[in-house]
Amino acid sequence: MLHLFRYRFLQIIRNFPNMFWALLFPIILGTLFYLSFGSAGLESTGESSWDEVKVAVVKDRGTSENARAFEEFLAQMDGEMLDIQDISTESEALKALNEETISGIFYVRDTPSLTVAKNGLNESILTSVLESYNQNAAMFREIAMTRPEKLMDALNALDDYRNTTAEVSLGGKDLDPNVQYFFALVAYACLSGAFLGVQSSVDGQANISALGARRSITPTHKLTLILIDMTVLFMIHFFNILILCLYVTRVLGVSLGDDIGALLLVDFMGSMIGVCLGVAIGCLARISYGMKMGVCVLFTLFPGFLAGLMFGNMKNIIELHCPLINRINPAAVLSDAFYCMGIYNDMERFTRCLVILAVMSTLLLTVAFLGIRRERYDSI
Amino acid sequence: MQSTNIIQIENLVKRYQNLVALDHLNLEIQEGEIFGLLGPNGSGKTTAINCLLALLKYDKGTITIFGEPMTPGSYDIKRQIGVVMQNVAVFEQMTVRENIDYFCGLYIRDKEKRRQLVDEAIAFTGLEDFTKMRPKKLSGGLLRRLNIACGIVHKPRLIILDEPTVAVDPQSRNKILEGIVELNRQGSTIIYTSHYMEEVEQICTRIAIIDHGHVLATGTTEELKQMIKTGETITIEAIALDEELLSGIRNLPHVFDVSYEEQTLKIRLGAARHNLVRVLNYLQEKDVRFGRVFSELPTLNDVFLEITGKELRD
């Protein structure tokens, strides 16, 4: 038995293309994030905070209720997150933007808008500010229409939230939008276990590969082979994720929280989801190995994208418009769990994430097992 | 000594939707044989092997190996079978030795015994100089030999080789065929599927000709050749033969088929003495000038041609 473990282990870790996707690629991506964001923003998962972002505010002539509310909102942010410059006309503002003395222009209109000249950390912060305003405004409009009597409570709750975050940040840490990328990255890396799972699944199915056929006609029980494969895959990928987490926390300086037990639990379930996802994809009948790897890329990168891997605020946008996607997207749930550990210390939300991850792990494990347990096939 | 059947296939039917891949296939294979399953591509050879190994579901029929019904859970039977697949089935990431050791480990738990068997398999397939190489670095012939080593390392009682010489150079092919005969000499029963009739003719002690999923004929090479009318085929290079002359040849004793294409005259005759002399005398009488002359005894291809009406190589 042990020698079967040993050889399966060797075979998987020597599969360089798959190990690249499962281990090296997330590390490279993390390094690129770090280099492109600079280290300043990342330190904010600790106790430091960022500089205020210089902006101009341009008002339209006729001001509506919405515009006034937005203007008030910006005024409150002045000195906290924003540094509103003394620029009143649009042409001056555009000139300042071109000269890069400001990072963006907020337009105070019925529908508030933002103009930026490039992509970058400050521009991302300004986008987040606008998104945050729109999100809250939409929520209050909804409450005003459906439950007007609760509007004051909601406003008070928002004030309470503001006070809390302004004076003592939840979990003792300030929020940097860039950190979202790293949470999404670790979540994506967990799903990348699918690349290992696909290969293992293909190697075990007599109707898919000659290797699968050869292994299926041996006197070693199929369940034993599955157990060995799955155990080795979980071990390797769990270790991959631990290496990544170590790199992200120790080298890149992004906090994933202080609760090592919780981190290991989330990493374990994330690894299991990734590997089982791959095994399930590997069982897909009659599509080529290349196609399966393509499906794998899709099923890892797309959830990663929805969890904020390419655009940090994506998860929040989805939360605003279709929160169900964030509940069923494993990358989003994993990212949320890391978020809870690293930023919020919100046990209720963390527990919800763990429950969803446990259900996903169980479901995917069942699907994967049902897919590969077959011993006799209709066609080969 | 009476031979015993170690494989018995009765009325095996396998359908793929409307296509009948195996049509009431019956086979009996005896211990100690090198049994050839000969048929063109798509005739049902590999399907029969996959059913035999309990990898494929089948619609009807029974399969017994070593007197026991063969099912996916027949681990005691599987322990005694070695299979060499048509496609090379090894791990690219492991060396030659590691691959052989891995597959041996699926049959043999004892470490010492395994080491001895792996050494023997490496020596048997002549892979001593390549044990630390990965499969990607091996030539086609060496790769096939590794494939065979992985299939026979546990010294099985029954070895199934499914077209093991496809895409192999002649030198490696001969080595593989010699190896198969040696395995049989050491006590293994062999099932050998191929569409190369020369190979089957060279090594098999008994042959089943299979087409459209059922057995057309079974017997030794000699028995199969005796089943057909052709006793000899004479081929002559000759220029400008007319219909009158060809008609004359058709009327010669024992001649039953004459064809003339691209200045090559092909005459099939029944088994009889002096066939060639009679034909050449006739051509000389008619003052026909001819070039090279070949006389061939019937081959398995002739057997296949007569039984099915088509060339085996089609």
C-alpha cells in the first residue's frame, strides 16, 4: 500500500504543468499583484492607513435630491479618505487630472459619476467610494419604497457602522481594497487543485485512458485505488495552499488572520473542493484531455474573477445585485472566509462560510466519487 | 494429456446502440496455447478482450476464466492475468523501473518478491540500460517493451496482448515476438490479437479468424489452410496476354481462378503436384514470353479472403 502512495505522490508532483497551475501560478500572480500595487497598500491589513486621495468635485447647475445627498456624502469623506481640492469648474478639474495633481473627478448629479485618467490604487479607491455610495443609496431607496417606517433605523444603523469603523476598525484592521485580490487569489489557488484532480481522474477511468484500463484490471480494489489517489491529491494540494498562504503572509505581508486552526480548516476544505472539482471534470465522458483542462481553466478562473481576482470590487458588486452567486461560488465563499479571518473577525459570517464550504466539499466529493467508482463501462 | 479450457466464451453479444460489435461470439482457449485472434480493424477483437476483462458491459452471453465467471470483482482471477494494451499505458512522470515496480505493486505486496520480479521483467524485456529513463526519452520499440514489462511483471498465468506490435520497427517486433514465445515456454497461456497475419502465423499455436463480431473459423494454421480451396498461388509477369490465352489457362487442371492486371498473371490452383510445371509448359507451348515467376503456398490472408470474400488488410 505504502509504495502505491509513494509512487502516486511522485507521479503527481513530477507532473510539472499541473503543479505549475496548482502551485507556481498563484505564487507568481501574488508576486505580480504585490509588485503592481506596491507594498504601501498591503500594509494596511496591519495597523497603518493610506494617504487621502486628491479629487475634484464638479457640480451641475440644477441639483436634485440625489445630487445633494451625494455632495453631502463626499463632504463627509473629505479628510477621511478623500482630499477634495479647491477646484470648481470642469475645465480646471480636467486640466488637474491631466497633470495628475488629482486622481479623479466626482460629478455631483442626479446620477453621480466619476472620471479617472488611469488604473491604479487611488483610482480603485475612488471607484470603491462611488460603488459604496451607490450601494447604500440603492439600499435606502429600496427600504423607503418597501418599508418606509424602517428608514430611520437603517440610517441610524449606518451611522453606528460609520462610527464603529471610524474609531475602532472591526478586527482591529483597516480595509485596503487591494487585499481583496489576495483573498481571491488564495481562493483561486484552492480551486486550482482541479488541475491535479483532472489528471488523477483520467488515470483512473478505463473508458478514458489506457492507464485507467490497466489499473482497472488489477486485483487491487478500485476503492483502494480511489482512496490512495484522493488522499495523495488532498495532501499535495493542501500543502500547496499552505505554501501559498505562508508566502502571502510572511513574504508579501498580507494578513490572513491569527487563528491558525481556522486558516487550516478553510485551506483544507478549499483544497478538497478544488481537487474534487477536478476529479468531477475528469469524469466528463468523451471529451479530450485538452478540453478537460480548458474546462478546468474556466471553472477556476471564472469563479476567481467573480470573487475579485481581476477586479477587486467584483464580489461587492455581485453582493449588491445577486448575492446568491456569492453564496454558491466556491471562490467567493473561500475569499469571504479569508476576509472574515483577515479583516472582520466576524464569527457569524465565518461560520456561514464554513457551513457552505462543508456542504460544497461533501457534494463535490460525492459527485467525484460517483464519477470514478464505476468498474464496468458501456463503451471504451 | 487432455488440455483444459481456461477461457470459455459462449454466445457473447455486445451492441453499441444499433451496431452489433460482438455477434454470438464463441471461443474456447486451452491452457498452454498461444491463441491468435485474427481479424481486420473493427472486427471486434478489442471489444472481445475488454468484455473478457470485465471492463465492458455486454448484452448477452457468459464468460468464464479458470472455470469461474469473470466479473469486475473477480480479484482472484485478475491476479492471474496480465494485460498488454494496444495503447502504451505507463506513467510519463516515472522512470522505467518505477513504472514496472508500480504496476507490479498492484499485484504483489511483498517488497522482496517485487524487487526480484521487477529485475526479471527488466532483464526479460532487455531494458537494463534504460531503467532510470522516463518513457518520453524511449524509442517506440523500447516504449512497447516497457508496456509489455508492466503487463507481465507479476508472472501471470494468462497473458493478453492486444496488438502489441503496432507502430513498431521490424527489429523490435521480432524481439517482442520472441519474448512472447518465451513467456509461453515458461508456462503462460497467451491470447494474441493482431491484424498482422504473418505474426499470428509465426507464433500462434491456434487461431480464430474473427470478423463482424463472430468467429468465422478456428484451428491451427495448417487446419485453416486445409479448409480452403486454394492450394497454391502462381504469379507470373507476362506481357500482352489475350482472352483466348487466359481462357486456356482457366481450363488447365486444378485451376479455379485466373486474373490478369497490370501485366501480372495470378493463378489460384487447388492443392496438387506439378501445378507450376503445367502452367509454364502451357505458356511455352503458346510461345508467351514471361519474366519473373512466383509460387506461393496459401497464407492466412488467402484463408481470410476465401472465407470472407475480402482481403484481411482492407
